[in-house]
Amino acid sequence: MKTALAVFVGLLCAVSQAQVTAVKAGRLVDPDAGTVLADQIVLIRNNKIEAVGKGLTIPAGATIIDLSNKTVLPGLIDCHTHLADVRNDDTDPFLNLKKTAAETAFESVPNPRRFLMTGFTTVRDVGVYRALNDIAMRDAINNGYIVGPRMYVAGAYVTITGGAGAMTGMAPDITLPWDLRYGEANSPWEVRQQVRQLAHDGADHIKILSSGAVLTHGSNPKSQEFTLEEIQAAVDEASHFGLRVESHAHSPQGIKNALIAGVASIEHAEMIDDEGLALAKQKGIYLDMDIYDEECIQEQGRRGHIPLDFLVHDAELGALQRENFRKAVKAGVKMSFGTDAGVCDYDQSVKQFAFMVKYGMTPMQAIQAATSNAADLLGHSDIVGSIKPGKFADIIAVSGDPLKDISVLEHVEFVMKDGKLYKQ
């Protein structure tokens, strides 16, 4: 009896001593409602938001963070990153052949910290050449070994042999190590096998490639790669494990095949046509369009840091993608925020907000794309995407008003992830 009483008293003491933080927000953006609230108090207990409102009583002994002169927003979410790849001035995938998997992993360690410091507290990482490196990075962050955003990872690219996600351009008598050919599949049943293997190895979602690519040797962005039946197999098999599928797709038919198959999102979507836009809207499928990284591709081209065949692939696609982005916004298609981070350096993704506004979004729509919409796409609206009770305490703050000048999001001054302060 005494032992039980001691345990109960101990639990009461632990609850009472739980870390409580009160954030005073001068302006608080609510992307769920599309509004901005004034003079709010956010109460955080440990790593979760406990209450939000005006004039809330702050518990005695709480840590107070005064952001009364700031605009406070939910932590940002990028739905198309490559944080577990080595970033440098040369975008040639052949660089992966010059480093061991261990070198790639260690050299990638700074990437997630840099990304977090720009305000992104959650990412959907959509593939690596060295298979499963992103799973290791996600777990290293979760275990506190390295610093970075909350990661939901793909594990590897699921691609046809010689396809957009494959290591291509080598002599036919060269045999690649397992991790550089992990995701190759060439029939519906092989696709199912790859999905099953990725689910077993710990992937959070599945990345397939249904068209050729810009940054792949010997590829044609206008081509279709996986058949409709193969993409349907991926979506169906992934659903058995509770996983969603996103599809890299540039070409009109590659996009439509993925839409018909029922993927969660289309990545890039440069050449989406009117039929594709109508289908995406009808089926409620997100477009995740990286309309800023064209700036980086062209700059690398001017400096001679990108293979010529990649520049040929890219010709006119950037302008077309931006025009189709404008059409998608006007048509009311669901849009999320994705930047292909790694094509541009890891502190540059915030620059896409200004381009999204330039090409048709309101500032609030751009913010929603990177918060509530992104959380919905990930299937995690219950824990991220807005500052609401029960969600993780992912909070950022900026000076100025991003609804008047979206570019202020390029200068995030305060970052809290999971109730822990990383930047102030």
C-alpha cells in the first residue's frame, strides 16, 4: 500500500514539474482558418501545445518567451527534399560513385540542421541514390544524434531500369552496388516487391517515377516510364502498409497515369495539361511544384557546374512549369510546398514563397501550402501544420507581416521544434 502511494505521489510530482512554456504571440497565423489572430498566448507542456488563446493564465514557474512584436507561424513543411544527399556545386549524379555510402552519410549531416534553421520543422524527403541513407538520417535525428527537422522518408527511388531514379550513363559491363540499384522494378509484381521491401526497411512513404527526368543522364523528361498498371500496383501495395505514394512526373501522360492510379501527389508537374489539371482537381490530388529551383539550375549552368545534357532537358521547362503553376492555382487544384531541396542549397528553399506569390498565390495560400496543406498531404494534420492544442510545439517567428510581404519568411528569427528551442 505504501509502495503504491509513493508511486502515485511520484507521478503527481512528475506531472506538476513537467516543463511548461508560454509563448506570447503578437500576431499568430492560423492557416487552418486562413486568418491572423492578435495577442495570443500559446501554452506548451513538454513537446505538445496545450492551449492557445487570448488572455490565458500562465502557470506559475512557466518559461515565458515574448514574441509580442513578431508574427508567429506553425513550423514550415517542405514536401520535396533530398536532405540525405551531399550538396555541392556539381549536380552530376556520378559524384555518388566517387564516395562511399559512409562518406555520403557523414557529409550530409549538416544539411538537416541548416534546413531546420530556415524554419522548416518537418520534411517529406523523397529519395536518395544511396538507398536507406535517409532512413538512417531520420532515425539519427529522432534519437538526438544530429539536429534536423522531423523527417518522413522514402528510403529509395522506385524506378524502371535505366529510369529517372536510376544511376544511368555508365558502361553496360559495370555492376553497381546494391544500394545504387535497390529500387529498380520492371513489372507490376516487381513494383509490389519493392514496395514491400521498403515498408519492411522502414520507409514512411513511397516515391515512384512515372516519367523521365531533367537531372538524369540519358533520360527524356517527355517520356512515360512506369505503365499505368505498374503505378496502380505501387499505390495498391503501399496502401496495405498504410503508406502513400508520390510520383515524380514531368510529361503530360506520365502525370495523368499517376493521377488515374491515385497517387497522393504529383512532383514537379512541369508539362501538366488542362486534362491533367481537371483530373487532379476532380480526384483531390496535390501538385507539389518546385518552381524556384530553376534559378539554381540556370546559375549552375552559367558557371559550368551542370552537365550539358541536363541543360538541354531543362530548356523551356522552367517557364512552362511556372505558367502551369499559375493555371493550377487559378483552377483551384490542391497545392503543397515542395522545393527539390538539394538542387538549390539547403538554406535557399524559403525563397520559393516569393515565387509562389509571383505566379498566382496569395501570401496566405503560399503559407498554407507549407503548413496545413502540407500536413494534409503527409497524412499528419493531427500533429503538425498549425498551432493547435494536441499538436507538436513546432513554432517559428519573423519580424514584419508575411501577408503583406511574403519575403520576410526568408529571414526566420525564431525556431522551435517539438517544444525545443533551436533559434532565437
